[in-house]
Amino acid sequence: MNPLAPSLMTPAERRTELCRILALGLIRLMQRQSSQLSDPAGETSLHSLPDQSAHATPTHRRTA
């Protein structure tokens, strides 16, 4: 990810960043279409291990 604000980038740098993002999206789409479908509805697995899950379980609570 490019941390530079688009307003500070040259037009060529913005085009390069846009092409990179689009290319990554196209690669993900192609991989998704070629992967094994997990059910007849067409859903695919995220292939995440349980310890890599993005589940947000709070470790402690704070009172307001």
C-alpha cells in the first residue's frame, strides 16, 4: 500500500498505483473463479486458519 497521499503524487504515480490495484483485483478474481467451490451457491472458502481470523473478540472491557 502506498502511504503517500494522492494529492502529493504525480499523474504518472497515480496511474501506476491505480494499475497496481486493478491488477491485484484481477488476479484475485481469476484465483477465485478457478478455486474449488465450497457449496452449490457458489461461495468460496477464505482459507483462513482459526488463529488468523479477523474476529473481533475484546480481550478486556472498559467502562465509560
